[in-house]
Amino acid sequence: MPQASRIASASLRAGLEHGGGVAREVVEALIRKPPARVIYVSCDPATLARDLKALAERFRVAACEAFDMFPQTAHVETVVTLSRLPVFLCSSG
């Protein structure tokens, strides 16, 4: 299978690592064979932060924008563009 150049993910509230919209195996696959770009959509800032930490080994945040889709509530949608780090900047392991 050819390596993907871009992946879009809309994570559920549980987040990537904890049984949310994308399984932990997907995070491991993204780290193992990172695409050039990932578009990550999140409705929970706490799980977004946790998932970005897990992906920081291979990606940097290229852009981030919050959208108030539900006015007068505490909910916010966040769209983050992640770009693959050059190989020499990636941690080994």
C-alpha cells in the first residue's frame, strides 16, 4: 500500500488515544509512517491537547483555528493542520 500524503481525522470526545473516533493503532501507524499532512478536527480541547502530545514525535502544528459552532455554549470545534517533521528532527524510538 502506498504511503498517504494527507489524512483527515475527526476525533470523538474520547480522543485518539483513548478509544475515541480513531483507535490507538491509528496513532501508532501515523507515527510509524507519517503522511506529509494531517487535518485533525476536535470538539474537546483537552483530548486535542493529549492527542497532539502523542503525535508531537513526528508532527508539528502548522495551523490551528477554533470555530464557535454552538454560540452561547462552552463548546468549540478546533481544526489543526499537522505537518510531518523532517527525519532529522524526529526522536528515535
